Amino acid sequence: MALPRKKFVAGNWKMNMTSSEVAPYLEVFRQETEPVNNVDIAIIPPFTALAKASEILGGSQKIRLGAQNMSPEAKGAYTGEISAAMLRDLFVRYVLVGHSERRRLFGETDELVHRKVVTALNSELRPILCIGETLEERQAGQEKAILEAQLEGALKALTQEQLEEIIIAYEPVWAIGTGLTATPTQAQEAHQFIRDYLKTSAGVEIADKTRILYGGSVTADNARELLSQPDIDGALVGGASLDPRSFAEIVAAAVPAE
């Protein structure tokens, strides 16, 4: 029988929060999450705030750092890009790969997402692979085909050891920043489909170990019901993570019932 997967909650600040706002945020957030155990927590600030967050957290094992993006290149003449080594130097542990805003606004393809996944893994960063369908694709009944294509494109040719490091975030594009949220049933169906895909493509052991997060207008009000679903192993939180108390409530909602 598979061991229970430890819940994971990450806050993606997107293009919000300056370096000077990090300290007061973390002061409140650390106090609010002090009683919380048995949940992995990450904050994912913009690049300009990573150094300050890293300085304050000081290698904390309770609250880890993530980055919102990363170049697939190791170094060189890539103006405006950030390398994996630069992130590792700031004690970053996780990196978002393939977020729908990167795909939609910046034209990131499944092939580019795959290259970033490989670069992250080779640099000892854990990729949080974001996948999800648009409203049009869901209305056309294509959501499973879209999810399968994104998974196949990103995870192709990875070893078992590499696959064990992947975290997947299911983010229905139509629910990101819109106030719309997939119902717990809709979210569970998508997560179960992803886990079944992993069973077929990578084996039962990988499928049972892999944490699959839900992202898309997660709030303190809906988190507990979403996180109680059997295949939802945590949350990738956007707007609600900008308020340290609200984000702490979501983290608390992930604590397993005794």
C-alpha cells in the first residue's frame, strides 16, 4: 500500500511584491504558520525579491524558496534571463515550469518546457510542472487530450530517478485569476486522470509518489474542500498568497486530519 503523500502548498507571487515588502510579509507568515507541521511550504517571489527572501529564511527547512521561471541555458549571452546556477546560489529549491501565463503570454512550447525541466533536474532544482486546459478546450471536451499532450511533451525521455523529483500542478487556465474555481469534483477528475497517465507511462510507484497540486483561484474559503480530495496533494496559490494571513490559512487547511 502506497504511503500517504505529504501535502505541499506553494505561493506564486507573480509580478507582485518588491524586495522591501518581503521582510514584513515573512514576519507575519512565519508567525501564522509556526503551529503548522507535516506540510511542505514554498514561497515563489519575483526574481528581485529572491535574495531578500533567501537572506531572511536563512536556509529554512520549513519554508522553502521557489522561482517563477528559469532559462534552459546554463549561462551566456541571454540578456534578461536567469540561470539555474543563479537560483541555486540563492538556495532556491523549486522552479515553476510551463505556467500557463508563460505559455500564453510568452509563447512557451512543450519542447521549451521539456528543456527547462531537464535543465532544472540536472541542476538539482525540483520542477513544478504546470499543465492545464483553456475554457474553450474544456467546452470542446479536449481537456484530457491537452493534459496528456502537455505531460508527454514535458516528461519524455526522463529516467525513473528524474521523474521522482517532478511535482505537477494542474491549473485550469480558465480558473487562474478569474475568481472561477474548478469544483472539487472537476479538480479531482483531472488529478485522477493525471495520476492514471503516470501509472501507464511511468509505473505505479512513480504515480503513487508524485504530488499533484491544484492551482486556480485557491482561497482560504475553498482550500479545505479541494485539498480533501484523494488525488489533490496540495495547492499552487496565486492572488491569495499575497496576503500572509490568508496564505497561512490555506497552508493550515492542508494539515492532515488526525
